[in-house]
Amino acid sequence: NCKDLTNACEISIGKPLMNYLEHIVDTDGNLIPVGVVGELLISGCGVALGYNKLPQQTEKAFIEYNGERTYRSGDYAKWTKNGDVIILGRTDNQVKLRGLRIELGEIEKCLSNISGIKSAVALIRKVNKADAICAYYTAETQLDEKYIRNELKKTLTDYMIPTAYVQLDSMPLTPNGKINTKLLPEPVVADKNGGLEPSTQLERKLCDIFAKVLELDKVYADDNFFDIGGSSLTVTRVIILANKAD
């Protein structure tokens, strides 16, 4: 693809090069119309035979489509009205959490747009023994987690807001200059310094149960269960312990 972006009002990778065909398809391989997001497929004389000595990856990425050898790019894309292709992220950066599909790249983009943040990555990690979204970032100064969370709530739905936040001096990198996610530290949801104290015996019992299940020193009456590491799985343990309580 090629595109002259001088004075362009929309960023795209342009139109397919000569002797190449590109298709944007849904999960069943059906062609989708202009403006609808799908996976970009590429066919033509320049498509490789496969990955060197990686037969499993070759079988997954190089397929036959409409009778031609075709490369599954792994990119989310959409057509514009003038025939350009806009790339919107990676398909392998989409995860499923608590039954909901989440695009980690979208979270990373929103993190990077927050004033003061220089680089950011979002991952699914274990928080209090449950899968949760964790945000890792570098910043010019020390940023308050509450500030970041409030900024993200302006653009993301609640289930895409990270549970844990880790600020780093710098991101660990691979020899190729990419973020080495394997070297990122394990996230920890810190106990709050204060909050609304439980006012009734029932509230105190429930806060104690939440603290026990989430392995926290203390839970306040105004804490958000999911913000402090809760999940649809751990809430089941809360219900069991609550039913056993006096």
C-alpha cells in the first residue's frame, strides 16, 4: 500500500499496490462493506510461501482465499469511500475477559493520550488470583492512579478500565526495541489510605468478607469491588462466605 499524507485530513495506508489484491473480511471470511471493521487479507504475486521453518504459523497465516494464496495480516482494518485502507490495530491484541471482548490496543491508546504519559501497555494479569486488566506506563512525573482512572472513564466503558496500575521509570525492551512484556513486574492492588468506614454491623461483616476474598488488609464501605481486584469469579466466593456468616 502507499499513500501521500501531505495535507491529508485522514491517516490511512492508502490503496493496494499494483498486482496485489486486498480483502477485508469478517470472522467467517465474508467480505464486508465500506466503513465496517474486519481483518485485512492480502493476496498477489508478492505474497510469501510462508514463515521459514515455522510450519504451524505458516498454516495459520497463509491460507487459500478465492482460489489464491492469501496472507492473513492479523490487522483490523476498514475501507474508506475512496478505496483507501485504514489500519485500526491487531487482532491478536483482542482478549476476552468475563465474557466480554476487549481490545487492549484501544486501552493503550487512551492511556497514551493522557497528559504526562510517555508510553503505555495494557495486559491481562492475575490480580488477587483473578484475571484483570493491568496498565503499565511511564510518565514525566509521578501520576496518581485516581487521576488516570478518571481520565480513562471519559473514553472507555467501565469493563475496560484497568484494575491495577504500575508506573515504571522505563519499559523493558527486547533486542528489537519492542516492549518485553515478560519482564514487566507483577501488579499489586494497593490498599487505600482511607475511605468511608462501615456504619452497621452488616456492612462491617461484608467489608471483612471482601477483604478476606481479595486478600486485602481492609475494605471500605465505598470501595468499588471491581476496582480493588474483584471479578465475576471472586464475587461467587463472597456470596458463599456471606451465606455462611451469622
